[in-house]
Amino acid sequence: MLLQVHNICKSYRKGRPILNQIHLTVGKGEIVGLVGESGSGKSTLAKVIMQLEAPDKGAVYFQQQPITKHHRPNFYDNCQIIFQNATAALNPMWTVRDLLREPLQHKQPVTDSYLQTMLEKVKLPTDLLHALPSELSGGEKQRVNLLRSILVEPQLIVCDEIISSLDRLIQREIVDLLKTLNKERAMAILFISHDLKAVSYLCDRIYVMKAGTIVDESNKENDGFTFTDSYAKMLFQAMDN
Ligand SMILES: Nc1ncnc2c1ncn2[C@@H]1O[C@H](COP(=O)(O)OP(=O)(O)OP(=O)(O)O)[C@@H](O)[C@H]1O
């Protein structure tokens, strides 16, 4: 097992529980979806996984090890997160070249020709290397963001609503790109989204979250998912109509 979330509970400032006894796993090379209504706790869970928020209870394991302070550098080398707001994630003063070099600064120096090859991988024109974020479209910014995350060759990426603010066609292109990266690199993906169609298309397994609790889980079989929980059923039936 690559990622194991064990019995995570969290509330903010002694308020109502935001995450309630969450168990979730992501296997090597697996694409796992996490869906649920707005406010159900998906982003909070992503932050707990990435050690950006501390849980009140429970633990997150990566490659069977609890992620302690000592393990964090190795964890961040192997697990990257991408957020919805691509603009906020990119320093407006930096060119795409600067943005792509930054995650690799502790590795061996990278050449422009390598970065250009990588731009082609995410289907971006190579002359964007010298562009500033303000000169990129929303879809291009999210591809740069994605490329920044995969340059360090992580085993897992956590995508938190990364297609929400893009138009349908670009959403599909990004989802197909994730599929290709998963196939080519056996890179596991935790895909958090309220876009049920995208999640059903992309994922091997889906967790459904409601008010801080995982209420159902289903594996893809014959290109579809079967849920037993009434809320999960209702959510996915609404998608089909
Ligand atoms: N830093 C915080 N302090 C207090 N409450 C918070 C904080 N962050 C999130 N919350 C609350 O936690 C709940 C879950 O929020 P979260 O962002 O995890 O949900 P979500 O499922 O990701 O929603 P969305 O799909 O809208 O992003 C919400 O009620 C939110 O108001």
C-alpha cells in the first residue's frame, strides 16, 4: 500500500467534527477518487494527508511508515499536491522556466532542452518556457502546475479540485493527461472532485464522503461503479439523469 489514512478525526477549534474516523487507501499506481458535496471535508482531508493540518486523532502512513517530521522530506519527494487555484500557486514574477526549475533545485541542474521535452509531455508549446503566468490561459497554468509536481517523479499526486475552474474541453484534456501519466509512470493519483463524470471516467476506485464521514466505496467494474449507501446512490443517479 502506498498511502494509508488510518482513523483520522479532525475538528477546528473544538467545533463540530470536520473529519470523522476516516480510513482511506491508495495503492501503487492506483487512481482513487474522493467525492462529496461542498463542505464535506475533502480539502481538509487532503491537507491532513499532506501534513498541512494536524489531525486530532489517527495517522497517515506512506509506504507503511507513519509520516513523522523525520520522514517528511522523503514524503514530499514522493507525494505532491495540486490545488484548484493554479494562478495562486504560480509566482507571477517568474517565467515558466523559473517555475519549472524550482522544484528541481536540489537535484542536478536541468537544461532548457529537458524542460522543453517536459513541456511537450504535458502538451504545452516549448516557447512558453519564457512566458510569465499572466501570459498563460487557465488550462495552461494548470498544466504548468501539474508539470511542476511531476518533475520530481512522485509516486503519488493529490489533485484537489484541479479541473473545477476550467471549461469542459480543457477539463477532459487534463483528465486524459492524468490518465497518460498514470499509465506511463505508474504514478498513483488521489483525485478529489465534485465532478462525478470526471471521477467515474478517470478513477479505478471511488470513496464517497458526506459530512466528514466516508459513507461508501466502490471499485470500477465493467466501466461502472456500484454503491450501496443511499446517499452515494442518490449522488451518482443524479449524474446519470
Ligand atoms: N481553517 C478552517 N477553520 C475553520 N473551519 C474550516 C477551516 N477549513 C475548513 N473549514 C470548514 O470545514 C468544513 C469542510 O471544508 P472543506 O474545505 O474540507 O470541504 P470540501 O469538501 O473540500 O468543500 P469544497 O468542495 O467546497 O472545497 C467546512 O464547513 C469549512 O467551513
